[in-house]
Amino acid sequence: MSESTPGIPGSGGQIGIDTWVEQADERIERRGGLAGRITRIWERIPAAGKLALLTPAILVPFLPLVSEGNLFNYGIFILIYALLALGLNVVVGFAGLLDLGYVAFFGFGAYTYAFLSGTHGNKGHTYTHHWDAQWSILMAVLICAVLGLFLGSSSRRLLGDYLAIVTLFFGQAFVVFTNAADPYGITNGSNGLANVAPLTFFGGHFTISSTRGYYWFLLGCVMVVMVILYCISESRTGRAWKASREDPLAAELMGMPVNRLKIMAFSIGAAIAGLAGSVFAAAQTGAFPQNFGTQVLILIYAVVILGGTGSLTGMLVGAIVIIASNQVLDSTSPPNVARVLFYVALIAAVYFTMRRSWVKMLIAFAGTAVFGLVVHAIVDAVWSRGTAGHVTSGGFLTGVIRHWVLLPTNPGRLAVYGYLLMIVCVVAVVQLKGWWRLIVLVPTLYLTAFVWENLLVQNPAVTRYVLFGALLIAVMTIRPQGLFGTAKVEIG
Amino acid sequence: MRKFVVAALLAAGVAALASAALGSTKSPARVSSAGSALVTCGKTRTIGLAAPITGPAAAIGNQQVRWAKYYVKRWNAQKANKNKQIKVISGDTQLGVDTAFAVKVAKSFASNSKLLGVVGPAGSQEVVASTSSYKRAGLGYVSGSATRTTLTDGHTDGNRRGYFFRTVPNDGAQAPVVANWMTKKLKWKRVYIIDDQETYSQGLADGVQKILRARGVKVTRDSISQNDSDFSSKIAKIPSNTQGIYIPWQLAPQAQTFGQQLKAAGKGKIKLFGSDGLFAPGVWKIAGSYDSAFPYNPTDPAVKTYIKAHKGNGEFFGLPSYVAAQVVVGAVTKACADGKATRAEVRKAIAKTNLKTSILGFPVRFVKSGEMRAPATFGVFQIQSNGSFKRIG
Amino acid sequence: MNSTLGQRLGNLSGLALALVAFMFYAVYLSPTQGWTFFFQLTVNGIILGSLYALIALGYTMVYGILKLLNFAHGDVYMIGSFIGFGVLTLLGGPLNPAIPVALLVTCMFVVAMLGSGLLGLAIERFAYRPLRDAPRIAPLISALGVAFFLENSALLLFGSQFRNYDGFDLISYNGIHLGGDNGVFVQYLGVIVIVGAVVLMLALLGLVRWTRLGKAMRAVSFDREGAAMMGIDPDRVIAATFFIGSALAGAAGVMFGLLFSQIYHLMGFLAGLKGFTAAVVGGIGSIPGAMLGGILVGLIESWAKGYLNGNVSDLVVFGILIGVMLVRPSGLLGTPALQKV
């Protein structure tokens, strides 16, 4: 019986079938073009399948092509941050609570493991515990879960912003506690705990002390945690979390125990952080208080936000993108890779800004090149010291850079003013539209290259944090759901 | 279907975990053999330099970097060393920010298979933190400034004998010099001691306090943290009739801040006495303050050239790093005499170092613990009104 | 949930009892006893508190209008102190100033306030305005991003070594001795700071109460859409609020540099947290509350540093905040918020 009465939505269709729900797919906004088709295909694959597809993607680039040092730097850190992001995703993505002290759980996990698996002595007390890893990791996870419970229970009376502040203080309290308030030498102040044994399971039968071993172990942990979280998110609890995230009051009225859900979210997130912390301490053979500071927190947030809150695959992808660029821009890495990445990113930025018009894009690229050469020639003629500097480990791009970018012998102040001017110009580019945007874009690009060569590339470790801060702002203002999250619509 | 996939993935995850544990019982040998890996020396040999290049202790760290590179430059310039050039890779340990950086630098040095020896790190707490990384990599490391006495006793802060050496006398020698100066030359009777809660500082403070108390001087002890910048409450506690405050800190800007706030509280008459970590002219410039610093030979031509090149500023905190570089370079060259070397060989060569003369003013040889053999003493400096450090004892 | 008179009296008498107990401990029982020490700490606390009050004002104004916690506020304060340092060094520094000292100090303040104000404007325009109607979590994360961006830009541009404001001989090292040579010492600079903070706060109160802009600010904080319907442009009013709040933070930054001399790129984080504590304790959204809260936090921190182990003082301040938030979330002078369903 398919009678449809005009004017009444959903009146066509069969009894027993809710057309509104059936037609839900048509109402979801989709992207057009190639990207849209790929997204639609991707969305059809069940999550387990996505996981199965992604894991080889992680494995293949790493072993055995990569050296030991790189495996440590890239592989292990990516997996640790993926774990942390998965945990934070439970709190922020599933339950919608802003937890700014998450990094403290990471620290507690690391310190618990370090304390229980090593020899430490300070202020006259010596502690020698050499627990097997399976017990110390378990202990770390349990302690963190309890702490998460404790923090969560304090959230009962606090609304969004206040909760953020209390959690922030909790994070601060951790740093203060490890740094200062240890009368019995348990935390060893700001020197941290250094003599940490590697993972030894079951009385020394299995020991993981090589980087490769840690990599496999962490990979296993990530996969297990992802599976567990997937199961939870598809269960009643997961649905209840999502409901309480959208509107806590309505959820309460529908009979969900919102307070208990909040505490559970905190607890589970903390437990995952504890696991990550203990493996981290083992891999680093040490736990230092500033390993768990604000920078780590911002990194985890960048991973979660970029990946998309609420999406598990997003966490993995976000971790790969953010941590890989984090390590590339490290002070111990050669600047060559960073330089190539920078110019690629610049080209990508121009592409995205000028995407709609091929003409404008070409003009932007050609214009910048010509503009740069012209300016370089003029400055060379007028003020020779303006171009006599050297390129910082240029590699194969040295020749191009030396003739295109202004390299003063003593960049100092100029670089600082250049940086400030660059920010103003970027702001202007964002504000303007049409041809004006193109006109301002060309000198801005050149200025950016100038600032990069003279200031940023010499201090890549700090540059990456500047970029991550900007990334958070950009993602939030342009695409709040990140790469893999679902866009939220605020009603009313 | 979905449950089956989930279960399969769970099994795969557990399998990964298991293979990690099983697989690695085969490979622990890999890690400890790093020290005995044979490296072809070639014409250019690599050493590492770990120092605080940025961060609050950058003032003293860069002194060390300059002195160490000064030595390497002089070595590389000699015609006889044309085929034995030395390349220096620097690592920024950011002393005063995060001990973890020292560990990171140690690990990155360890993973560089061509790197045979290390100069540094600077801080005693960094030595403690990075010991296991250096030991696991088989690298020997010679510090030009880590002075905490217990670093070489083999048990208190860990055992690093055979790996760690230092070209400075330890705080066991620094404390008596300071205490003697305070009691004999300055004749202080009421002294305040403030440490900065770091390994280095507490050791020195304890040493000086013990000697002063034994000589009947009234000593009050307090502490601040390296993150503090508001000392007004601490200063309010200091009685105005105190004659001197001993501040064995690592961060010169902090000492400058403290001195300024002391003056601002109306207690500018009280004199400050610092330690070697505060030897940073231009940063710590409270005129009239005293400082104990590393020994050196002022008549040595290398020293004189350096002072001239740096416009009269000797930067003596970094001087022992010159000798540390000398030790490491000498050891690497000796081990590479047959064209191939291992890190273990370099370590042994460091232990057998025998420099007849050095810019420290005495010959350099090491004892088993890693200390220098010669009876070195510290010097006492005073800050002049133009900010320069003048030696007075 | 309005508290009855009885409950209010109960709270106040509890507070009074705590104060009396503390005074007794401070003067008679603690190891460093004596009235002089107590008064010295109190004076230091009031000076510190004026600083926190200025920072708290920025937080409270922005929260009142946008219901947003501006995490980047502490870093605006940090930038202000660096701008002051730049002006100071540019004009020769206290040892050989190119212009008279009074003019130099005024110049530092004016430039720093202008600079911070402009920075606040830019932050509002780019990080918060696009997120006006987004879920509450979004601007908070954006604020985190801004804070991080500013801290590391400062690190990049100014280097990581701590900078020191050199002291001015006249005002930093000379002062009033109260109660004889061994009594309480207040540097002239301290007096200037307190007076300056009071002047700025009174100016702000006057602005809010007697000018059209102030009226517009109050209207927008009460009901943004209603104010828009009345012809007030909320964008301009919000921008003005950010400008004023950030300018005050910049002034606080210069004061900090003059008083405590050491500035570095991370100083904004802790100071921002304490400023926020002050705003919440006093009642967020209330301007007199921010001032009261600032003085209170300064006093408590000073006393805690003097009588307890120095490292615990931060924990004490945080503990007070958490206590206030759990017991009386609207603060001392704030109005309890009603949750609309």
C-alpha cells in the first residue's frame, strides 16, 4: 500500500518502514566530484575493513627499510601518539568533554611503570622493584583508571568551560607534584626516573629491548585498543556517550546516567593513556617530568582534531601526519627533508587557495618566481650584503635558493620584522578576494620563503610548534570535523 | 560476519604482541654489540658535542661549544692532521628545560654509527639521565662541566665507570675553596645558602654548608626551583644582617633576577657568591658578587688567542670543554691508527689519556673512576662594575 | 540557587575564622614569625595582586560577553612584557636612557598596551569570530592553538634565553621604609604599580558605567541578539572588549618586567592561570569581582610562599580555585548562573 498524500512528508511508502530514516542518506550533505566518490566508497567499508586496509599501510614503509634510529623516532612515536589520541578521542570525541589534563595520565602511567620496574634512589631512600612488565603495566593502567575516575567524579558539578579548567589544573598539579613535592624521593624531582628496565614478561622469558620489538608490541597494542574501542562505540555505551555529547540534558531526560557516563569516559581514556605511558617509559628507559608538559598535550590535540573527533581511523591518520612532520622538523634531523616538505606545502597551499581558477594559479606560481628573481637582482645590485648569506644545508636545492631568496649575512632583526610582516600579509590574503588576493599573494609567498630560509629552517623544532598551533586554529575555523569526523550541525 | 572480522583482528593484534616478545629474545645482542661494531675511520672522524645550545643555560652552553669547536678547528688546521680530520655533530640538550633532551641527544648520537666519542653533557643531572643510553651504545663521554661528586663513585647515581670522564675537578674540591674564601678572606659569620633543587646545586650547597657549620658560621638553608622568577617572599625571609648568600645555581639569568630583586627589596648590601654554573659575563652582572670557577692557565698561548678573539672575554666556563675535546679527539685518533676503530677502543684510549700539558695548567690523566688525577683547584672571581669577571684568588 | 542570609553569614564567619587562625599562626607560631615579615608579605601580595587583577579583568570581560575562556590571554600578557622590553632596550635602557626616565616608562606602557590591544583584536578576528556559533568546545580548542602559536612565535623571534629588564636605579632600588630600617620596605616601583593598577581599574569602571560603549558592552553581554536588534553592532563591541582587555594585560606584562625583571616565552601560561583563578574566585563576568579576586589571589600566593614550602604555593592557589568552583561556582561577587532548558 504505497499511497502518498501530497504535502505530508514521508507519507509514501510501506507500513512498518520509517521513510524518514530510510531517506536519511539523501539528506546528508556530500561532497561532489572525485573526492566525493572516494569518500562515499570509503564510508561503505565497515570499520574493521578499514583497519585491515590501513595496517599494511603502516607496516610497509617501516620495516625493514628504515634504520634503527628512524624506527625509534618515527614508528614508535607515531604509535604512542596514536594510542594517546585513541584515548583522548574517548573523552573528547565520544563523550564531548574537554580534558586539558590528559597528559597527566600519560605521565602517571609512565611514572608508575618506571617506579615499579627499576632502581631509583634519592633523598636517602632507595627503591628497587623489578616487577615483571605484565604486572607493572597492569598496575599503571589500573592506577590511571582510578585517577580518571577521581577526576571524572569532580566533573559532576562542572559545566564545559569549568571542567576544562579543572582538568588543566590537574595536569599542572601533576607537573608540580613530580617536580617538587616528593619528600621521599619517589619521583626524583625534575631529574626524573632514569634507570628503567625494558619490558620483561613472565619472569624474563620474553624481553623486549630492541626498537623493532617495541614497534611490534605497540602495533599490537594499537590494534587491540582500536578493536575494543570500536566495539564499545557501537554498543549501548557508545550511543549513550554520543547522545550525552550532543545534549546532556536531553540525554538525562531519556534515562541515560550522564554522570556515570562521564566518569566512565574519563576512566577509559585515562587507562589507555596509562598503557601508552608505561610502554613509552620502557622504550625511553626513563620518565622525566617535562615529557608530559603542554607541548605533548597540544600534539595529542592536534592529532585528534586533525583526524576528526569521534573517528578511530582518523586518529591513526592524524598521528601519522602530525608526528611524522613533528619528527621531520626536529632539531636533530637534516633540514633538507623539512625544506622539501615546506615548499611542497607552499605549493599545496597555493593550489587550495587558487583552486577554482587555473589561470590564477599559474599566475601565482609564475609571478612569485619572477618577482623573486627581480627582487633578488635589485637587492644584489643595491646592497650586496643582502644576498651574501649561505643556505642552511641546502642539498640539491641550494643553487635555486641562493639565486631566488634574499639571504642577508646577518638576518637577525630583518628576519623578525619579516616574520611579523608575513603574518600581516597572510591575514590580508585571507581577507581579500578576487584579483586583489592574487596580487597580494605573490609577495606574500616570496616573503614566506624569505622567512623560512632565514629564520624558521634554523630552528625547526620551534617552527613545528608554531605550525601546530596555527593548524589547530585553521582546522577549527575551516573544517571543525577534521579529516574523518562527521560534521555537526548546531540547531537553534 | 562482523563479529568474525573483529575476532580475527583481535587475534592478529595479539599475535603481533606475541611476535614482539618472541622475536626480540633473539635480538638483545644487537643492542649491546653497538659498542663493539667496527667502524672504518677514513679521513674524517666524527665526534658528538652535547651542550645546552638553547634554553636558559644557553649562556654557559655556548661557551662550551665555542671552546670545543676552537680545539677542533686548531686540530683540523694542522698539516699533520690532513687525513685525520674531525667532524663535530652538536646536540642541543637544553639544560634547565628538560632532562629528556639530553637523553634524546644521547640516543641520536648512539644511532649514528660513525660517531665514536662524545664531549659533554654539561649538567650533572643530564649525565645521570643519559648514562644508560650511552652505556647501551658503548659510547664514552667526557664532560667539561658536570661536577657533582657522586657521579664517579660507582653506585650513588648509577655506575658509569669506564664510560664517563670529566676534565673538571669535582664539587668535592669546589666546596672547600668556596668555604675557605668565605671564612678566611671575607670573614663572613652569617651566611644564607639557597640551592636550586638540582643535583649539582644540592651537592655543592651541602658541601659548603657542612664546612661552614663546622667552623661556627651561622648558616640558614633554603631552596628555589629553576622555574621560579618571583623571589620576593624568599628575600623577605632573609634577615637584613646577613653578610652573604651562596647561590650555587645553573641558570645565570635567574641569578641576575635574584640579585635585582634583592636590591629592590632594600637588601642590596648583602653580597652574592655563585658557582661555576653562573660564570656568564654579560648575563649575571651584579657588581661586587663573587664566583668560583674552573682552573686554567692564563699564560697558555691558546688561552690568550681565544681571549683576544673574543674581545677580552675569556668565557672560562667553556675552557674545560676544550680539554674534553682534546681528550676525545686524541682517543679517536689513537683508536683509528689502524684504519678501523670501535667505540670500546675509543673508551679505552680515553681512559689511558696522558696529556703532559694542557690549558688547565696541569697534566691530564684519568683515574679508574673517571676523575682527573691532578690535584686541581677552583679559582675565585669577582664581578666588576663593567660586568666583567676578574680573578681575585 | 540563591543562598539565604543565614548561609551567607555562615560562609562569612567561616572565612573570618580561617583568617583569624591564619593570622595567629603567622604571627606567633610559624618559624619565621613577626609582624614585620607578615606585613612585608602582605605588601608584596598586594603588588602581585594588582598584576593578577589586571589580567583577570581581561578574562572576565571576555567571558562576560562571549562566554569564552580566552586561554591565549596569558600569552598576550607575555607579548606585552616583551614589547616593553623592546622599547626599553631601543631607548637605551635604564643605564643610559635617551629620554627622561618618566617619559621612558610611560612610553613603554603606552606602546605595550597598544601592541597587546592590537594583538587581542587580531586574535578575536581570526580565531574566535568564525566560531561564534560553533559548539562550545571549538573556540576553546582554537584558543589553545592561539596560545601555543604565540608562545612558540615568541620563542622563535626572541630566542629561548630569559631576558632581564634592568632595574631603574631611582624607582626599583629606592623606596619607602615603613617602621624603621629593618621594617617593611616598599620600592617606589611597587607604589607606582599599585597606583597605576588602581587608576586603570577605575578608568575601566568609569568606561563601563558612564560611556555609551560601556552600555553597549553590558547590553551585548546580557543578550547579544537583543542588542543587535537595538542597533548595537556586536562585532564592534566585542572587538573593543578584546582590545581593552588585552591592553590591560599588556600593561600588567610591563609591570611584571619592571618588578621581577625576568621574562621568557612561557611566563604567560602560569600567570594566565592565576589570572583566571582570580577572575573565577571573584565571580566571572563581574568587574569588581575580578579586582577583588586578583588581590586575594596575590595575597594568598604571597603568604603561601612565605609560610609554606615555596613549591606548594602554586598547588595552594589551584586548590583554592577548585574549592571555590565546587562550593560556590559563581564566585564571591558573581551572580549564580541559571541553566536554561
